[in-house]
Amino acid sequence: MTASYVGRLGVERNHLTAAVRAVVQLALVSLVITVALRSLWLSLAFVAVMFLVAAVTSQGRLGVPRTSLPWVMLAVAAGAVPVLVLVLASGVVPFNGPGVLPIAGIVIGNTMTAATLTGRRAFDEITGHFGSYEAGLALGLDSPAAAYEVVQPTAKEALTPGLDQTRTVGLVTLPGAYIGVLLGGGTALEAGAAQVLVLLGLMAGQALTAAVLLRLVAGARLVRADLAGRYPR
């Protein structure tokens, strides 16, 4: 909060709210997870709640109407579901409460971030380059094709944080999965293998989510409130 105030970032209250929410939510969630880990079905129910909260959070950050929530859910699921099915069906992660909950939380959380970053950048690009969109229409492109030409370059920027995290793992950071395996008694090699699984899964999930969400924006399935009425043409 002090850094935000001195630097005039304007997010002092956001820092305070986020910190308080993190403490309260983790305290409550820790109690719920203690029970959920005892049952696979309770764990799956908790995963469903995580998914819903992720979609609602992303929908709010994108500034799209609440009626667009199913499309946001589709984008998040497009990245999270294939990755989770692959790692669980292959037996790499055990299909039980302690196996499902951590990997689902990591994957869903990161696909949520990918959806938010991709959508926000895409909407900003359409707003800032609306003339390029209209030029595409004037050249004979239909609205989805013209919009996609404008928003497609934003995908790389939206995926950069995840790519940088993977490129620098072990050199800049030792992520949670690696530390978790070590603290759980695993070897450094086992911890490294677990972290590689997580990072590659996240790259795949984020790429799928970004690809689907860009198409939803280009197809005007998702339209930010300030663009309504003038987009699509």
C-alpha cells in the first residue's frame, strides 16, 4: 500500500482488499478442503465451484454482460478440461481428492488469467483500432474475419506471462508444484518432473483458452459494454 501511495498507482485500497480477502478466503477454504480431500465426489464438487468462480471473475474483468457468462465458461473450459482429462486419465496424477484438487486449481486459475488477459487486450485493440476493423469490412470481409485480423496479434502478449514463467523456471523462480513435492518428501528429480507436467499443461491450457476466446470476441459472442451498439457492424 505504501509503494502504491508513494508511486501514485491508485490501487492502495485494492491491495488492502486483496490481502484481507486472501486471508479470510484461505482460512475458510482450508477448512472446506480438509473435508473435501476425504472424498473424490466432494473434491469434484469443489473443483466445479472453483471453475464457476473463475468464469465469473473473468467475466467481470472483461466487462461483458452477465448473460455472456456461458461463453466465458466455454473459453475457460476449452483450456482447462482437455489438460485435466489428459493428466488424470493417463494416471500421471492420481484420480483422487489429493490429486484432483491441486492440479485442477492450478490449471483453472491459469486459464482464467489467460481468458482475462486475452479478452481485455482484444477489446482494447478493437477500441483503439476501430478504423482497421471498418477498413476490413470495406474490403469485403465479414465482421468476424475483419475483427479477427485486428485482435489476433494480441494473443502473443496475453500469453507472454505464462511463456516467461516456463522459460525462467529454476533460474528465476521455483514454483509451487516443485516446492510442494520437495516438502512432501519427494526427490528433486520427482519435483522437477511434477513441475514440468504443470508448466506444459498450463501452456497448453492457456493457448486453447486464448484461441477460443479470441474467436468469441471476433464473432461478437463477447462484447464489452462500452462497445455495444457500434460493434459488430
